[in-house]
Amino acid sequence: MLRVGRAVACMACKNLVSTNMGVRFRMPLQKLHPLSRAIHHRYNASANPQRPPHRSAARHFTSMSRLPMRPPKPPPGGHGGWRHQQHRNFWMLRLASRLLKLRYIVLGSAVGGGYTAKKTYEEWKDMLPDMSAYNWVIPDFVWELSDQIDLDKLTKILPELEEIAKLLPELPDFDKIGENFTFLKSILSTEAPGDTPVKAATEVPVTATPEASEKQFKKSSDKEKVDQLQEELLRTQMKYQRMLERLEKENKELRKVVLQKDEKGIHQRKIKKSLIDMYSEVLDILSDFDSNYNTQDHLPRVVVVGDQSAGKTSVLEMIAQARIFPRGSGEMMTRSPVKVTLSEGPHHVAIFKDSSREFDLGKEEDLAALRHEIELRMRKSVKEGQTVSPETISLSVKGPGIQRMVLVDLPGVISTVTAGMAADTKETIFSISKNYMQNPNAIILCIQDGSVDAERSIVTDLVSQMDPQGKRTIFVLTKVDLAEKNLASPNRIQQIVEGKLFPMKALGYFAVVTGKGSAGESIDSIKDYEEDFFQNSRLLRDGMLKAHQVTTKNLSLAVSDCFWKMVRESVEQQADAFKASRFNLETEWKNNYPRLRELDRNELFEKAKNEILDEVISLSQVTPKHWEAILQKKLWERVSTHVIENIYLPAAQTMNSGTFNTTVDIKLKQWTDKQLPHKALEVAWETLQEEFARFMAEYKGKDQDDIFDKLKEAVKDESIKRHKWNERAMDSLRVIQHNALEDRSITDKPQWDAAIQFMEETLQARLKDTESVINDMVGPDWKQRWMSWKNRSPEQHTRNETKNELERLLKLHEDHTAYLANDEVTTVRKNLEGRGVEVDPALIKDTWHQLYRRHFLQKALQHCNLCRRGFYYYQRHFVDSELECNDVVLFWRIQRMLLITANTLRQQLTNTEVRRLEKNVKEVLEDFGEDNERKVHLITGRRVQLAEDLKKVREIQEKLEAFIEALHKEK
């Protein structure tokens, strides 16, 4: 009665709620009679005394007491009668109010109860799983017999089926099937026999009526029950597998469509790298990182190891779903580690880390080009005289449905070095494999050939050494089809995959088939062949292999799960290690280089590049006067010997004016045609080099960093080596020089005086050189012998006696010719023999040549002094033997040629060659900038290495932190 009363009272409020039926009505309080409202509030206060009275109740009760009512007349019977009448009227009103509310109770109960029942039924029905996708599990004839099944008896059979399911631990997912039995039992106990959800929830295939099944289970032994259920469940699993593959194909196509649609907006938004790409970038940086702080690379990756030709590459290709590696019959194809980053994408493509070309793995020509490129990179990485290389080739493969992970394919382990291999090939392969496997977080994918004897395996011993507990090793048995065919005892395969045959331990064991032996097989055909083999194989049928241990697909899923589990467990620890390494490096930099910026090798190269270009630009600021003075001086140094020895002396020693001019003209013409232009260009090129070097040396002294010295020297040498002078200028230079030498007209006295001065300086320099040669021939004189305690050698003594004899001859014949006659040589030799000096005629002639040269130069200098006043006679063309100054005219012609040639070369330098040299320097700098090995060789030192380590450690730490953040978001 209390519950009914509460319902009536709540109906007068804003809402009436039936707690039994879950139905809610809304009725405005204002629509109730004022008396009803008062009764409602008063009843609430009496029924629930602890509940504080509602404000509205007090308000409504007060309003009721203030109603404009006529005062009652006093009863005739006195005051007590009036009170009795008032009490009776109050209870009548309450009874009338209760009767009026009865209709709401009936109406609320009917409507609310029906609505609640319907809603409860719908909610309960929605809670049932949609099992229509698993209708294939139940044979078709079961649905035909569904009307004849007694659900009550089937409910009684289910506990027995559940107990039988628990007797089969080797069957996959049987615990889940047991749970389904329990769930089905509960449904059958509560649901009507004809309801459809019972069929959808049924997961155990029924092959007979419940009565027959019950008798069969009671009569048959446990072994027969197990065999029957095992066979039935195997067929069920195969059907389930085919359905999953069909769904995966559809999912793959849908993913491809979604990713393609997502790709359309790539240019409209910032490209977001995938998680596996971020992780692969960290591994690429770590592969080149080398630090003195023992910060080792302990980030996880899947290391694929195995004996040669065990099928390592084929397993990797099945995981990558493409034939991407070079193939060979029995020969070593994997010659260097190949890091393959697998990720999901809309298109099945491959791309190298250092290239922008995408290889479409759906096209055979692109696949062939990719295999060829990998083979070329491998052979290029192998140094001369070696067979394998530790250099890593980085490759990314993307495609729909590919599991995300990073794998490293290593060269196959060999037992014997064959012909054509380096002697240390076996040890090198072992060293490379150990280097990757010693990483405590590396997942070792150990590949074993199932078609050969297990005792011939080498890799298993190596893996057991690196991972004795097998905490990070996954064992894969390949070529199981050949193993089943060739082995007399298939139990041996069971021993292998159970870890009982090899001494090594592993996290998991898998058996796969990666081909039928044909090189042209496609991945899809191999998958079909693998699936058909295991469906029909007695290894799976007899329980030697479990369903989750077969096929490369299951292997790929297991390896991917293990990889990401290892990544999540270790990546933060690695980030902390690099953080500590960064602190150590920064501390060393602050202590050793407090006022220098942390410039790495590339930044230092850019700084040096700018300095070198500034130095090259400075060449254009050299004044023309400076260029011409340097060119004239260097050109005369280069040609002076030829002019004196081959032109002037032969012509002057003729002692005839006409012969002198004729000889000079002929020899000057020959010299101009053959040698002079080449010599002039050589001088100009050498001058440009020297000036370039001079400016670089000057900049070096202006607070420049000495760390650039090797680089600048290399740039200078390489630029000069590449620079080729414009040969077309040679012809015009030859004409200019020929015209200059043809001119003999000295127009004014200053030019004459300049020529005399030039001649005098040249002859004095030659005379000084000749005096030095004579002194070396005859040894120290008496003063040097006394003061310096030096003695003459026997040869010097002989030459000194010869010199004295020849000087007497010159005094007797001052106009002697340049050569001694034979009788004169004989006379000199006999005179020396008379003084007890034996001398060879060749020595006499050699000594005479130097003595006569000195005598001639002395006479030429005297004649040069006489010609200082000969310009008047030269201008008037007077013929005077004493003032015939043809040699002065020759030196004027040479001097003028030098001046004109220097001017011409200066113009070519400033207008053309300096710019070409600047261009060469830029090209050399660009080439050096792209050659990392050369930069490492030219920019060296602890400061550079420290800055390099700091940059890499910071980059690794930042990328690891970004990866960890993305990893947490993905969780």
C-alpha cells in the first residue's frame, strides 16, 4: 500500500516514476486539484518523516489554507458536534481523492508494464552477438533438422561436450569453444526453443539429432570422441582459415582505397611519418654513429641469420610479399647486410634510403631493376680483395597488409671457403652476424633448412652462443615439404619444432614452405602452394604441428608482435642512455671550447667555403699595374736564359753588325713561332696560382681557423688542376709578340736609357753568375784558404792552373773568338804538362768557355756604358763602329715585347681567367661538399668529432622522444 501511495503522491509532482516498470510519465502539478496537491504533500511528509518537506509542498499547503472559503456555520449541537462533522468531512475528501487517483494507477501499470517488457526484450536481444558470419561452422543439414531438435535434451548434452573439449588441449582455441558451450547452455535455458539467436550462437557442428548424439557419446569411448571432434574441428579450422583469407583480401582492398583517398590530401597538409618510418630513421642514424662514450645501439630489430642457401632471403621475401632480392643457384648472393623496413601503404613499392626512385613491386620490370640495383650496391660495397662487406644497404618496402617491422638480412653462414672467396670470408661473416646478434634487444630469426640433416647446421650453434636462454630467438624450419617427403620419420620434424633436437632454445618454432624450387614463382602462387600443403599434410593432421606454427603468414604476425613488444620494452631505456651521453659530450665541449659555437663538419665546411670564395673574389681587386709588373718580371726570368744564351751571345760573338742583326731576326722569329707564346701562357697561369695562394695565405693570418688549412690547400690544388687556359688566346698573343719584336724604332731618349739600364742589369747578373761558376771550378783563393782554412781539391787545383794559362792567352788576344782552335788546346795542355799538371782537352775547353764568357760580358758592359751617349747617332743613323749599339736595340725590342705581352696577359687574366678560376673553385667546393669521405679526411680534429657526436646524439635523442610520444599515442 505504501508503494501505491508513493506512486499516487509522485504523480502529483512534476514526474511520476514507476520504479517497478521503468516507465516515466510527466504531468504538470498545476493541473491537479488544489486539495489533491495538498494531500500529496502531506502524504509524503507522513510516509517519509525523515525526508525534509519539499519547498513546493509547504507553499502549496499554505496556498490551500488561504482559499477564499465561506466560514462554516456553528452546529446546533454545540462546539463538539462541529469538530466531529469537520473530521468526517476530511476523511470523505481523502477517500474521494484516493478513488480519483485509482485510474492513474491502472493506466500507469498497463502502459508502463508493456513498454518495460518490450524494452527489456530489445535490450536483451541486442546483447546477443551477431553470429551470422559463422553459419558456415554448422553443416547445412543441421539447419534442416533444426525443427526436430529437442532443445531441452541438447541442453543436457552441452556439459558433456564442454568436458570433452577440455580433454583436447592440443587443439587451437578450445578454451574459447568451451566458453561458447557455456554461453549456449545459458541461452538455451532462458530462450524459447524456436528463437533464431540460438542458431546464430551455436558454434559446435552437430552432425546428428540430439538423441543420436547423446547415445553415441555415452556408448563410444573417450578416444573415439576425441578423434571425431578433432577431425571435425580440423575441417572447421580450414573453413575458418579460408574465410579469414577472403576477409583479409577484402580488407586489403578496402585499406588500399582508404589510403589512396587519404593520399590525395598529402599536398594540402603536412606529411605525417608513420611509426615504423620514424623508428627506421633512428636506426639509420645509429648505423653511422660512433662515440667514445660507449653509447651502443641496443634498439630492437629482427636479425635474419641462417646457413647459406637455407632460405633466409625467401622467408624475408614472403614477409615482404615480393621477390626483391637477387637470386642464385648455390652461390652467395647476400654479400652485405640489407636493412628492410616494412610498413603499410596504399601501393606495393620499394625505395632506397638515399634515393627518391620508387620501384613498383607489382611490375616485373621494376622488380628486375630493384634486384639489379641491390646486387650493384652489394658489389660496390665490397672492397677489393674481399667477398662480403659490413656496410648496410637500407631499403623500405610498403604495401597493403604488410606487417610493420625492421628486418636485417645477413650473409649466410658458411662452413668452408671455396675458390674465388677471400681467405677471411668465413670469419668476416661470423663477425658481422655476431655484431648484430650481440644486441640484447635484437630478435634473432634463425632459419634452418628442413631438407638437410640437422647435424649439418652451423647457425644453431652460433645462435645458442649469442642467446643461450632463447629469450629473443624465433626458430623457422624451411622447406618442410621436402623434409616430409625425404624423411623416413616425420617425428623428427616434430622434435625440431618442439625444441628437442637442437641444443638451442627459442621463443617460438615455425614451419614454413617458401617455394617449389622454381625461380619464377610468384608470391601468391607460393602462398597457395603452402596453404594446400599444410591442409593435406599429415604433420598437421596427426598433431605433430600445431596450426599456429605453420605458414609464413603466422610467422610474420608472430615476429611483428615480438618486435613491437621488444620496442616498447627497450626504447625508453635507450633514450635515457643517449640523454646521458649528450650530457657528457656537452660538458666536454663547455670545458674545452667555451667560446666557440658547436659547428659540425658540414657547418664548418660551409664556413670554409665562404672564406675560400671571398679569397677568390679578392683576385679581381688586384690592380693592373701589379699584374703587369709581376707578369713582366716572371716572364723575363723564364726567357732570359734563352735570350742570352741562344740569341744575344751567338749573335754578338760574330763581331759583325750585319751578321748580328740577321742572326737576331732569324732567332727571334723562330722563338716567337714555337716557344715564346707557350712560355708566356705558362707564366700567366703560374702567376695566377701564386696570387691565389698568396691571398689564401694572407687570409690565414687574419684570425682564420687553422682547421681549414688542409681543405683550402686541397681546394686550391684541385681547382688549379682542373683549370685549363684558353688556348685560343695563344694565336693572337703570337701575332702581338711578333709585331713587338719586329719594331726597332726607339723614339725617345728615355726609352733608350731604359733599354741600356735593362741590358746593363741583365749582363751584370750574368757576369755575377759566371764569376760564381768560375770560383766553384777553381776553389777558394788564397784569402779564403787563410781565413777560412779551406783547401782546394786536386780537380780544383788542375782547373786553377788551366784558368791561369787561359787567362794569359786572353791577355795576348783580347779579340779572340769564342772557341779555341785545336792547336791552341794542344799548346795549353803541353804548357801545363811542363809544370807537372796533367789535364784533359775537354776540361780545357770547358774552362775556356766560362773564362771567355766572363771576358765577353765585361767587354759588353764597357760597350753598354759607351752607348749611353749613342742615342743621337742612332737617331741620325750615323755609322760609327765604336757607337754601333745594335745590342741595345735588341734589348729594347725584348723589353718592349715583355711589356706588351704582360699587358695582354693581364687583360686575359682579369677579363677571363680569374672568373673561370672562381667557377672552378665553386665546382670543386660543390664536389667536396657531396663527398663525405673527403670532408672527413680534410676537416679533422677532436673539436670536429666532438661537434659531430653532439649533433648525432641530439638528433637521435629527439627522434627517439618523438617516436616514444607517437608510440604512446598509438597505444
